[in-house]
Amino acid sequence: MRSESAPIRILVVDDHPVLREGIAALIKGQTDMKVVAEASNGQEALAQYRLHQPDVTLMDLQMPTMSGIETIIAIRDESPNARIIVLTTYGGDVQVVRALKAGARGYILKGHVHKALLDTIRAVHAGQKRISPELAAELADHAGEEELTAREIAVLRLVALGNTNKEIAAQLRISDETVKSHVTNILEKLGANDRTHAVTTALRRGIIAL
């Protein structure tokens, strides 16, 4: 059993070696925490988690083989008490909500690592949840709004790729009128003026990714 004075054991998961090195260097200067393992993708992360059972895991969202969200779900399925902090460049409110629903207990933008990472690790290890004030404000701005359905998101992804309504209808095997109805609903839910505005809003909020 780990003593109270033992350092917080950390797993760093990111597909960029330079970022992993930077985080390791930042943590190396702390007496109350240490990096015990690193992983470059979701499958490696799951294997390293099983091997080391870290106290806190730092998780990127955009990775090859398994996304960060999928990896968080896989780890939490095996270890429901796993304490995971998302560390990402993506700050959209929908992405934050997905991560929290998957079981993340903290969410930090990579640009805020030097300012917030160490305190967030300590807070999450102590059983708290931590989200930056900027992200909390973004969540509050969209609280209570009607979410896009899975089909509307599928239509929006195809819109973002430059498809016409007719092309979307063919790919999804639905009628042109149904596509038009979905697009109308998408514009209304996102408060968008047109298709381009809807796509930029969805990308910013993390509803879709290209």
C-alpha cells in the first residue's frame, strides 16, 4: 500500500515525443510526483496503465489507433477509480463534456501546461475535479442547449467535407428533403447563419473534427 508521503505516480499519454519530454521535465523538478510510464497511443496507454497502475494519467485526445475518449472509457471500464486528466489543444465545450462523461476528472489546454498542470495533478490526485475557468465559462454558455443528434452530426461532417445535399442524401441513403430538414435543424441548434458558419462553429466547439 502506498504511503501518504510517496510521490504521485503519473502515466503520460501523447503521440508527440516532444510534449511528453516537456511534461516529464516539468514533473521531474517536483518532489511529490514522478512519471512512471509513457505511451504514444491508446493501446499503449491501456497496456502501460495495466502494468503500472498509476495514480494519475495525463491523456491526449487526438491519437492514432484509439482516441483519448476511447482510451479513457477502456481504462475506466477496468479501473473505475482511475484518475485521468485530459491534456489537449481542443477546448470546445462539446469535447469537454464528452471527456467528462467518459470519466476524466480534469481538463487542461496544452497552452496552459506550465501554469496549471502541477496544481491540477495534485487536485485530481486528492479527489477533486479541475477544469480551467475559461472552459467552465464555455460550458456555462452552452448549458441547456439542445444537442445535435447522431444523424445531424453525420450530415454536418459531410457538409464540412464539401458535399452537396444530393451527395449527402446518396451517401446516407436518405432523401434530399430529409437532408434539408437536418441542415435546417443544425443551423437552428448551432445559431448559425449558413452552412459554413455551422461548420466553423461545430469545429470550434468540438462537435466534429476534420
